[in-house]
Amino acid sequence: MPAAVVVIPAALQGAAMLVDEIWFHRRRELPRWERIGHPLDTATIVACLAWLLATDPGDAWALPGYVGLAIFSTVFVTKDEWVHARLCTAGEQWLHAVLFTLHPIVLYAFAHAWWSGRGDLVAAQLAVASGFLVYQVVYWNLVAGPRREIDNGWYADLGARWYTADDTPIALLRAEARHRNPWIARVIGDAPLEVLDLGCGAGFLANYLGARGHRVTGIDTTAENLRVAEQHDRTRRVVYRVGDARRLPFPDGGFDVACAMDLLEHVEEPEQVIAEASRVLAPSGLFFFHTFNRTWLANLIVIKGVELFVRNTPADLHVLRMFLTPEEVAGMLRAHGLELVELRGSRPRFRWPLWRMLFTGRVGDDFGFTFTSSTRLGFTGIARKLRAPAAAAAVSPSRTPLRSGE
């Protein structure tokens, strides 16, 4: 039997598994079930190959036993799809489909090699599969450790430094607010509206919109943050409440605008935040959001770059697995009756304040962000609540083409 009959499908499977492991798995990290489940997948392959080497093609029970193991392995490797449906990108899911297709083909090829007397090929593959099994157990359960958890408690200890510190990443959040707040205000207009600021923190957006005459409610899980927000509310009209954006204490349809700025990447259930925002929005109400994209570039700049170049950045201020792609957010919006109206990329301005930060670790008040056409780092968007009555006179965001640097 030509070795290529076995080597080619095995090589294709190996290449696909390497891409899945090195590119996709390490980008999103693996939850506990996959850390256990993936080695079990490999163990079923090891069992199939070991069975072939332990039996003789002439034994009456050898082939039926292998067929049973192969069928079990082919079905068993699909067990993680309920996890993949929630956590994986379209590209990773497509690669899984390729692997599921190759799996029975490879098992058949090695059975054919065994039947043809090429036990050497089976033994070689058994050694490779066993080595990969050891790697999966050791790396994902001992080296990589448990899934990274985001540190949201860090914000509670900032106090007055929310508004003053330049030696902490909170100064970057202030810079983002200086960039986005005027844009949000222009979109919603001057007529007083009912605005809900989800995950409002110390009130950067809520107080800004309150000062422009809107009736704003800010909600956050941390009372310490809200006390700082109230101290900086010069109008004394913004209402601040402790609460969870995933379970809002408000009736349906009570707000004209809801905002989730730098919030979605801080919760384990971002879709529940979107669902609740949709529920409390009136027909044709607007949902503003900003979050970070789950890309290698965002990991390099938003996570590693900030940790390296901004002073006093805590570990796990951001966690890559919690970043969201624009496609994922758009799907969540559609699922909860929200129509994506506009999506803009965002990045720091390449000016002196950025280079100064790289040398000093401090973020000055002249540090700035700008909109851009690329969403590879982060993105800001607007969605509108669907099923609006025909007579509704809702605010309408501009549909003018995006201009980089606006």
C-alpha cells in the first residue's frame, strides 16, 4: 500500500489541528471543559491506534472492535460544539468542520494501513498522537493554568483618582470619554431625552450628558464609583443607582438612549447586557456601545502595550477572551431586536502625547483618540430599537460616510 494514502490525510489533519491549537485556542484561551475535553478527544484516537497494534487482522473480533472505537471517537470529538457555538469565531467553527470531516477519513486510512501490513505507519501515528495528548494535558492544565478572569474590582479603589490620575490606565478611559462624549451628544441632539448609562463608572459620560440637559440615569455595580460620580455631577440631576446591567431594575421601554461604553468586554454575559438594553429602550431608541476586538493587534496594544507602557496597570485589567468581534456584537444586536446603524473603528492619535507616554508611563490630558475605518483595535457603534411605530419621531444618527480622524 502506498504510504501517501495514509500520510496525506494525516498531514492535513495535523496541519488543521496545529492552526486550531496555536492560532485559535491560544487567542481565546480555553474554558475548563475544553481543557479536559480536548485531551479526551485525543485519547479516543490513541485508543483506536493502540487497538490496531494490539490485534491481528486475522482475528475475528479485531476489525469490529476497531470500527466500534472509530465510530465512538468520530462522534465523541463533536461533544464540545455547544461550547464552540458560544465562544468560537466563524473561522474556528469552519476549521472544526474540516477536522470533523477528516477524522473518519484518517481513521479509515490507518485501518487500511493495518490491514495491509503497514503497522509501522500506525505505530508512528500512535507516537505522535500520544505526544500530543501529553502536551494537551500538561500545557492546558498545568502550564497555561486556569482561565484568566478580569479584574473589575480594581476600579473601586481609585476614588478621586478617577478624575486626576495620569499614572494609571484610568487616564486612557478619560481620554476615550473626551473623544466619544461630544460625538454621542451630537448624535442624540439637544432635546432632553431619557438616557441610561450602563456601567457608568465615575460618571464620565453620564455627567457630560446631564450637563447638556438630558435626564440621565447611571447604573454600576460598585457603590464607590457612584459616589465619585455624584461628587462630579455639577447639575445634581443625574440619578445614580447600584445595579447590574445584566438585570436592570427598570420597566420596558422607559429610555430613549442606552449606552454601554467599555462595558461589554468586562462581563461574562455581554449578550445579556444587550438584551436588557433593548428591553428598556423605547421603540426607535438608540443603543451606543464601545468595546475591543478580539484580534492579535488588540492583544498586543490594548492589553500588552498598556501593561508595559502605562504605570500601575493591574494584571487582567483586560482579558483577550472577553473581547468581541464586530460580527459577534452584530449578531447579538440582531437577536434582540436592535438594528446596527453605524460602526466606527477607534485608535490613539499618533502624536507627541502618545510617544511621551511610551517613555514616561503617564497619560496626559492632551492624549487623544480618533475614529478610523479599521475595527482591528476597538469599535464604537450605534444600534436602533426595531419595531418602531410609524408615527415615532425618534432621533436619527447621521449616515454620512465615516471620515478617519473625525
